[in-house]
Amino acid sequence: MVKRAVLFDLYGTLVRKKRIEEDLLEPALQSVYHFLRDTGCDVDFESFRIIDEEVFTRLLNMRESDLQEIDLHTAYTEILPKVGVPASNDIINECILAFGKPTEECVWELWPEVDYVLKVLRERSYVLAIVSNAQAVYARRDLSQLFISHLFDVIVFSSEVGWVKPHKAIFQTALEKLKVDASEAVMVGDTFEEDIIGAKKIGLKTVLVARTEKQQPRLNTRPDLTISNLQELIGKLDDLI
């Protein structure tokens, strides 16, 4: 029997922020700074913020152009000497953990229909995967707090592959782990550039989750299906793969 697979994006597609207006960056930077201050950091918080922003802005610009995921160890190896702290592996690992502390109490929640949709798809013998542009150290924690990890056969994060969507490598990694051909799989996501374009290039069928007008496709390349709610998948998926 040929396996059929559904690959899901995570953030925005399966989960949403509990409080849309909440700023997650400020408390994360404060958490890192408080740790560094106890390890010899010789700059004030505003100076630390500027240094951190300069490094990550440059790395994010590079990520956007070459699609290589940011290595957090590389980022902090550059940041720490600039604030008077040795860039040892132990200190870098503590910085990474400190950045995630403000979100240890999960700030994400499932879209209302997600649990039902995933269970129905499993009952229909689809194999399921998550393919997400995310740092695994934080994303795996989020998944465990949302209690849906067990519903997926494969979970692939860009930080573990080294490439971000729309690079073909992250999609190919998921297909290889699932042991499924691209012609028997569909990618479901809410971001046209990341989730749809790259997936179509390697032969995946694509579904755009456009919960708002802003998410409607505006480029020449179009998804095979556009939906406003994941529950619409249940009646239409069999026609795609």
C-alpha cells in the first residue's frame, strides 16, 4: 500500500500566539542580559541590546539570502566577547536557555480545529510530519506543552537541517524520513513564500492556509488548494494525493 503524507508548517498553521500583541523579544533579551551580568558582562542593557540586534539582523539578512539557518552558537560566539564575556560552550548554552525562559510557560495555543483534524487524518492512514523554520531547542518544548508530538511520525526543524524553507533540503529531509515520494505528499502552510514555493519546486502538492486576506497568494505560482480553516482539508485531501 502506498503511503500518503501530509506535511504541516507549525507556527501560524497549527498554532497561534495566545496574546497576539505580546512582545516575546524584550523579556527574552532581559533574561539573557541578567544571566550575563552575573558572568562579568561590562555593558549596560541598552548597549547589549544594540550589539545583539546588530549581530542577529546581519545573520537574519544572510539567512534570507542564502536560506541557511542561523546557528545560535555562532551568534553568541560573536556577541559575548563584545560584552566582555568569554564565549565558552557552557556560557553559550546558558544564554540559549536564558533566551527561552520567558516562554517556558507556553505562549502558543492550537487553532481550535487542529486536534480533531490531526486525529482524523491519522485514522485515515495518512502519515504526518511537521516541517518548520524554527530553533529546535525552543520548538520541541512548545510541542511537548501542546501535547501533539505523538500525532506526528516525523518532526523536522530548520535548525537541525541547517536550511530554512523554501530551500528544498528541509522538505526532502522530511520525505526521506517518512519514506514517501513527493508525488504522494502535500505541504500545508500559512506562508506563501516559505511553505508553497519551495514545496512545489520538488513536486509536492501544496495547500495554503489563508486565515486572513493578507495571506492570499499574490504571485504567479499558486497553491493547489487554498483554505481558510484546516478542517477543510478533510473533505478535499483525497483529491490532491
